[in-house]
Amino acid sequence: MQTLLGYQWSLMTPEFIVVIAAILLSILDLLLKDSFNRQHFAYGAFGASVLALVSLILLYNQATADILEGTFVLDGFAKAFKTLLLIGASLVFLLAASGEKKTPIEDKGEYYYLLLTALLGAMFMASSADLITLFVGLELLSLSSFILVGIRKRSQASNEAAMKYLINGGISTAITLFGFSYLYGLTGSTNIIAMREALANLSDGSMHLLLAFAFLLTFVGLSFKLATAPFHMWAPDVYQGAATPVTAFLGTVSKLAGFVIMMRLFIMMFAVVPDVTGKQSLSASMQMYIAVLAAITMIVGNTIALKQQNVKRLFAYSGIAHAGYLLVPLLMLSPFTLDSMWFYMLAYLLMNIGVFAIIHGLQRQNGSEGFDLFAGLFQRSPFAAVAMTIFILSLAGIPGTAGFIGKINIFIGAFVIEPGHYVLPSIMMATTVVSFVYYFRILQQMFFRKPEGDQKLKIPFNVNVVITICAVLTLLFGILPAIGYQFFYENFPLLKDFFFTGAE
């Protein structure tokens, strides 16, 4: 007991808030009468995520430290990406306070506290410096997500999506664990810092071959989570079959958590471990494989999106393409990798949640998921049409939006290293131009098609709040990006403490 009390538990304050809120909501769900409207739980979950964000902000000045024998670390990296996860989750909880009318979720209590447990898993992934806690966080996020996708039990599309997600998730987990097992076998440790030190002293060439194999297994396993091609086949079905707030969560918070775990492993360990020649890092020697995957992901995501008639499937392929864009800075490992990825993730989070908020508002009225969903939107709701235009322009990377700043920084970062990379940025530019076609089809529907009826669009207040926040911040970070970057540099000194080696 004395040992437990001696730990610096304040480092886990945001996680404690989220887990306490999830437990309280589950208990209330059991005790309250069936007549009680459990949709109000959304505001409890929203309040918990906001409170967790506030507690995290209060920890910004906390020096880098770890607890539980280095398995949980609060460093600049964890603070930076947990901030994004909590912002995204707060917006999703606010969005989820309004349910769908056509296929409502019956088990609303479970719905909201499962979103909290999924958020908790993502937060643990951001702070994990050990393979065991990292895997526990990953599985907590995954298992919660499987249930959330299939929570509309009477929906055939939801059941199909949950089955596909479960099967693909199981395969990715098996491959990831297989890679982890090789890393443990080579080092005799599950702590990332200890593993890095052990791998740096490898001299046997056959061991380096096994290490490269472990790298590929881990990368492929995590690529399922990111929905990068050719491991993306589950994403369109899951995006289409899940409730729209769940789709927004999977497309932003869950996807960002996948990149967080990949960055923690690959930059913290593989980027500093030498390859068999000893002249470059293992990560640098495997660049070709990542580059091919990034190129295929950008091409597949943008080209297949051209043929989509379902808007949620379209944005699934759009998300696949953006996963390819985010692989570019991870591949280059320039001095701007961490800040460019953080800013792009922030922009991606805002514009995607904004898009799904508008889709959610439209679906509540007519239940359609085709392009006719947006027909005559400007006449039905000028506010929603203008906001959707902002999000579409940001996704397309048009100047004046946060998406443009994010893409241009990734593009420039590819040329500042020696030797410079030219092929991937060229593919990124070409596929971005291709994306204009399907993005602008939505604008065409909104402004140049007549609505089927004269009924005005009525979007709930909470959904309007989400749309407004996302639209304003997308424009703000597009016009004044220095605000976002200054906030990043002042509060998250990643270059100073990312390779933290534990408390002395």
C-alpha cells in the first residue's frame, strides 16, 4: 500500500476522470428507471471529457515523468496528442447527444460509456512506453469500437459492419502481437526505452533480419488500424454501417490514436536503432516499404472515392487518402515531422467532425445517405451550406483553410532533408487534385441543385455548436496558423523530452 501511495498518480488525472465517469454512467444505467431518457448521459460524457481536458492543460507545466516502472509516461508527446484526442472526443459527445430518427440506438446508456472507454484506451496509448500497456490501451479502444459499430442491433448494415470490423480487427491484433513477440524475444523487455538500448547493441546480422521482420509485422498490423491500403477494406463498410457519431469517432479519434501508437514505436525506437550496415537507422532502411504503402494509400483512397454514391463511404475513402498523407512525414522524419503531423491531425479532426456533424443533421431529417442528401442545401440552410463549404475546401487543401496549411507543411517537409524526396510529394499533389472532383460534387449539389421539397433544415442546437466550433477553428488555423504552431511549441517540447529515459 505504501508503494502504491508513493506513485505520482496526479500524472493520470485525465484518465482517472474518464474512467470514473464511465463507471458512474454504467451504474446509473443499471439503477435508473427505463423511463429515464439516457440520451442525457451524452452531456455527462461531454462534461467528463472537457474536465479531463482542463486537468490535462493544468499538467502542461508538469516536468516529464513516469510511473509504474516507466510503463506510463507523461511527456510532451503524450500531452500534445492527448489534447487532440480529448478535443475530438468532446465534440463527438456533443454531436452524439442527438440521436438518429430512422434507426435509433436503443441501448443509449452503453453507447455513451463505451465511447468513454474507447477514449480511455486511446489516451493510454498516447502515454504508454511499454508494449503491454500500449497493447491494453489498443485493445480497450478496439473492443469498445467493435461494440459501438454494432450497437444498432436491428440494423442489418450495422451488424454486417460490426462483423467485418471484428474479423479485420482480430487479424490486425494477431499480426501486431506477432511483431511484438519478436521485439520481446530480441530484447528480453517490453519497455520501449530498454528495448531501444538493447537493440542499439545488436551485432549479429541474423538478429537484424529478425528485427526487420518484426518492424514489418508491427507496421502491417497497425496499418489495419489506420485503414491504409491495401488493409483498408473494412473502413467503407464500417463507416456506412455505424451510427454517424460513431463514424465521426472512428474517423478521427480512433484513427489519430493509431498514428500515435505508430509514432511512439517508430520514432522512439526504430528511428534510432541502426540497421545491419550500421550506417543508417532501421526506419531509414525500410523507407521504401513505407513509401510504397503511402503512395498506394493516396492513389487508392482518392481514385475509388470518385465512384462512390454513398456519402459516408466517400468520406471513408477520403479518410484512407488522408492516412496516406500522414504517412509522408512519418516516412521523412524531418525536423518538422512532429509539429507538421500534430497540426495536420488537428485540422483533420476539425474538418472531419464538422462534415459528419452536418451529415448527422441532414440524416435526422430525411435518412438518405446518397448525394441527394446535399441537394439544395444552400436554400434549405445557408449556415450549414457555408460551413460544409469550409470543411470541403479544407479537405481539398484550398488556401485559407487549416487543411491547406497542414498539407503544405507536409509537402515542404519532404524537401528539407538530405537527400530530398520528390516522388511522394508529387503523388500527394496529383492525388490532391484528383480529390477536387469528388469533393466539388458535394458543392455542386449544395449550390446548383434544387431541393426535393421546400422544408427548411432544422439542425439541433448541440449539432450547430459542433459545426460552428469546427468551422471557426478551421478558418482560424487556416488564416492564422501561427496560433496553432505557437501553442504547440510553447506547451509540448517534444524534441527536448521525447526520448525521455525515466526518472533518475
